[in-house]
Amino acid sequence: MDTFLYNDANIEYKEEDYFNLLRMDRDDDFAPEALRIFEEGRKIAKPKALYGIAYVKDRGEDWVLVEDICFNSKMLSLNLREAHRVFPYVATCGKELDEWAQSFKDYLERYWADKFCEMAVKRVYELTFKDFGKRLNLGKTAVMNPGSLPDWPISEQKKLFTLLGDKIKALGVELTDSFLMVPVKSISGIIFPTETEYENCMFCPRENCPNRRADYDPNAFEKRFNIMM
């Protein structure tokens, strides 16, 4: 499987995006201190991402074979029923930022640093997506993430790492025994071509989720796939 490492050191971070993430105004009493954390983070930041081009070899009702890795998920199999290739990825804020954020003892400073790490991984993911979009001339796509839905549990994370191979070591991302990623501010998933709208959030009833990208719809499965779950 072909893989590509994205580690452009010239990523731009905007103060406006940072303050929006903090939900803080520039005239806030804490703004100067938060901005100091932002400037520190910007100097240290070395986020990275790895993505690959993999091919769907076979599929069943609740599984799909990508290269030689069998993922177990009915939702994933249905989403990939028309797909011939997919794009697994892992993106991370990087060990440098992670160690820096953990060095803060003050709770508020640690929170600001964590938010910068969150912004960094989001930014490198966006640029990675743009990079391979140019390489591959992709059309409309969607993404599924291990652990985001009960149908595709977090334990499948290990298979995703295996699919990406040894080059994932260049990211400095490791899995814990419970399949969580370290650094924590890391994201992973499989991007796939689609002609219709898809967001994991449409199938998730969790309330007050800060990362929600679409409203929960109890009938989303039937609407998308024309079958009952």
C-alpha cells in the first residue's frame, strides 16, 4: 500500500481560530496569558499525518477486507459497498506539543495548551486532506473513525494501525492497551468516496457533544441505506 507522510513545518496558526476555540474575546482579562501560550505552542508545533491508498478486496454483511486486513463493521461495509479504494489516515499534534502541554501545572494554562494541541491536529488533518485531494483528484468523500460508533469499536484501531504499517512509527503515535492513541490529541479513520452526505454524528445520540458536526437522526440508517439496522 502506498503511504504519504505529511509533516510541513510551515503550518499557519491564526490567533482568531485559537480564541474562537477557547471561546474567549481578545479583551478578556486572561487573553494576554492565553496568547502567550499560543505563541509558545506555535514555536514548538510539529504536527504530522500519515495517509495511505488502500484497496477493498472483499466484503460481507458486517465486514470488509481492505488489503489483507478484515475490519468488522456493518456500517463500514455498507459505506464501502460501491468503493474500490479507501484512504486510511492518522494525524497527530506530535510528541513535541504533547510533552509541552503536559508540562503545565496550572489547570488553566494546561487547558489553553491542550486547546492549541487540538487546533494543531485539526490543522494538519485539513492540510493533509487537501494534499492527497490534489494528488488523487478526489471528489466527494466522507470518513469513519474507529470507536465513534458502537458498530465499529475502538478495538478496530489496532487493525487500522496495522494497515498503515511500519511508517506510522514516524508519527510517534502509539496505542495503549485500551486502544487509545498517545499523544491524546491524535485522530484516525478511513476516508472513502461517497455520493451522499454522511457524518458519524447522524447516528450518535450522545447529547452535548462538543465535536458534533451533524444533528442526531434516529432514522438516519434507514434513510441512508434503505434498510433497517
